[in-house]
Amino acid sequence: SAMDARSLSGLEPGSRRPQAVSKFKRATLERAEKYVSDVYFTDVNVRGKLYPKKQEVPVDTLRFHSTAERISYDEAMKREFKPVSKGQSFGPSWSTHLFEVCLTIPNEFL
């Protein structure tokens, strides 16, 4: 027959990767992303099955501390944390930014 075992297996001659993955890489990746998406097909995808309750939990307070130093957790907890403003940016990229997030977890999550 015109088809040999390699073409039936989906492997390109001399390759260990299936043709479909290398030939249609973008489409394959887009389909795989849908399995973990928090936007698409959430009623049937993996994320939707693992985390069926979609409830926003508002943040009570959000504060930060920025430093150019490398500091330990214990040292960080001694530092002053300031409130974060909406739209605030943090930088430069080599600096360290620590955040304190306080929220109330709903009883149905416990």
C-alpha cells in the first residue's frame, strides 16, 4: 500500500514528533489552553471541574513594601507596609516588592 507504518503512526520519517503536533502546533496549543482556561468552556474544562465555584473574594486591604535590598522574610515582616493605590506601578525591575493581602474567605470555601 502507499501508506507505510510511519505515516499511520503519525510520525514524520526520521522524526520522533507526531506530524499533527508539529504541523498544526498553534491550533494544538490553542486547544490545549482551552482545557485550563478560566474564560472558555469553564462548564466542562479541567479548571471548571477542579474549581466549580466562581466567586469573587474582595480584598479587604492591600499594602506593599519596596526595597532595593535582598531581605529575609523575618526582616520583611518588621518593615513598614503602605497602602497600594489603584494604578500604582512598581519598579525598577531589580528591586523587591512585597505585598500584604488581607481578605475574608467565604464560609462555603472552607
